[in-house]
Amino acid sequence: MPTDDRVAEIAPEVIAWRKHIHANPELGFAEHQTAAFVAAKLSEFGLAVHADVSQTAVVATLTKGNSKRAIALRAELDALPIEEMAEIDYASKNKGVMHACGHDGHTAILLGTAKLLAESGDFDGTVVFIFQPAEEVVGGGKKMIEDGLLKRFPVDKVFAVHNWPGFPKGQIGVLSGPQMAAVDDFEIRFHGSGCHAAMPHLGDDPVLAAASFITAVQRVVSRSIDPLAAAVLSVTQIHGGRFNNFVPTEAKVEGTCRFYDPALSDHCAAEIERVAQAVAAMHGVTAELSYKRGYPPVVNPAAGAALAALAGQDTVGTERVSTDFQPSMGCEDFAFLLRGVGDGAYAWIGAGDVGPGEGLHGDRFVFDDDIVPIGMRYFLNVVQRALPHAG
């Protein structure tokens, strides 16, 4: 396998790739330039490259030895609709779009891993490199599976990493069980008759109903879910009215639910509907709920998590690998790939403490390039652990 010296040698080149990707961010399913850049590099390394799998996805394969075993390594291509405020010389050239989550770093790490494995990878089997579009919100991983990814490229395990601000710098974290939450989104429209603000008795007020709902819906978590079962319900938007002297005919409330237990999806949907209808009846209006089931939880199988932890120990040492920490209520569409394959793991690489606006999805987020060589070594060790030579 490539040596640590070779990882260190190519790290500056890989970081340069990251900065190029960072300066040219693209949103989900529009990552045309990014995908072309990735495909060109993979072809240059000598991998078999496939750009016809799903939308802007790029998939590449590398086979060595005779084993029929196969694993996948995954990175994300997309950026976020955020205006970059970080003062860096490779800042986004696309107004209102930036890599505020580190996907540029993850893509560069996987490219570097592909380069090293193509050069001198000593493993027995096939590595499938998945560069997926639209991880943020849109669910590009799910779309890839629907488009036949796992049928064309069947694998035994799938692995991914994510830089993680707030986690000790340089440490690798992987949990057996839930590491990231499921996410559902909801929208409720309260419909009333509207009226002049000076004569509220002549109409029904959907704004007042929406305000009551925001308060009442907090009981879903506080009073209908086991206190030992992690769950979060947040109302994030409210819209209603255009004039200060007229009670509108409609008010819209939007929010999100997060949880680890998939059964809570149906529970939250039913409880939100019940609260909305009760509030609507109390205020003499009607309520219409739209409940969207989003990403499932990222749940690492025990076997995959154990392999990932060992690869982490190979990378940074036993004392710098954590397998017991607080999971996140954030979400990740790697959940679809992990669930579809059935084994593997999602790991964090710590970026240390950061300031306001400098964490994930912050407009001053800056990827820590110290993570690049750690990420490459980790993936190399995953391959070594998952696809060893027989005997």
C-alpha cells in the first residue's frame, strides 16, 4: 500500500484540487464542472470511469487481485446556497454559492485516495469510488440508488468520512449504531376567511391559529415521546399576510423533526396533524398538513463500525479514535447508501473548535486542510482492512 511519505508528498497537490473545487462551487444536480474535473482526474489515474450512472454523479472502479469482494468509498460534490464571507484567496467565484460543509475537502480526499491506490494499492478485490451529487437537502444518494447504482456496482460495504468542527482536531469518531439523525419536514397551511384588522370579529384569523400551533406543537416531543428517546421538533418558518391592516386568509408554518428511531416518523406525522387540527378547530379555521419524510438515520452496523475503528487506529493511533461520543441530530443522505448496502460505516474527522459562523453551513466556514492527509490515510487503511489478501 502507499506509504505515509507518499501521502505527505501528494497532500499539497490534493489540497490544490480542493481549493479549485472550493473556488468553483455548484449546487446539487448542477455540479457539471465539478463532475468533469473529478472524471478527468480519475481517468488520468487510470481508473474505469462512469459518468452515466445518475445525473451529475461520477463513479469509478479499481480492481486488483482476484477476489470478488468489493467495497465503496463515497464523497459529495455539491455546495450550498450561501454567500461566502471567509477572507481567503480561493473564495467562491459563484455569487451566493459556497462549499460551506467541506464537500470540496471530501472530494479531494477521495481523489487523492484513488490516485494512491491506482499507483501502488496492494489489495485483493474492487474499490468503487462514488462521487455523488446533491447530498444537501435533495437526496442525491437516494436518486443514485433509484437509478441503479448498487445493481451496476454491487458492494459488500460502503464507507464515508466527514470533517467535523467541534470534534477534537485530528481525532476519528465512529459509532456502532446511530451517528446521525433522520429528518422529516412539515408544512401546515391554516386557512381562514380573513378580515379588516379593525374588525377581527368579522373573520377567522389563521395567524392567531399559527401562533397557537407553534406553542402547542412542542408537546409532541415533551409529552408524547419517551424522554429517553432523542427527538427534536423545530418550527423554522412562519409566513402570513402582506398588509398591516388586514388579517390574511392564510398563514403557513414550516419546520423539521429529527430522531434516531425510524418509528418516530409516523408518530410525529400523526401528532403534528392532531395538534394542527385541534388548534384549527379552536380558532375556527382549517388546517392542511404536508409531511415530507426525508433522510433516514445514519446507523452504523456493528461490523462496519468495528472495521472503521480499526482503520482509524491504523491512521491516528488507538488513543485518538473515539467510539463513544454524543451522536448528532444533524442528518446525512449517506444513510441511503449505508441502508442499501447493509454494511459499512460513517466516520467523523475532527476539525477542533471553531468560532461563530465558522462551523458547518456557516458563511465563514473554512475546511481544515490538516484533515486531507488524515482522510487519505484513513481510506487507505479501510481498503487494507476490508480487502486483504487471503492468508
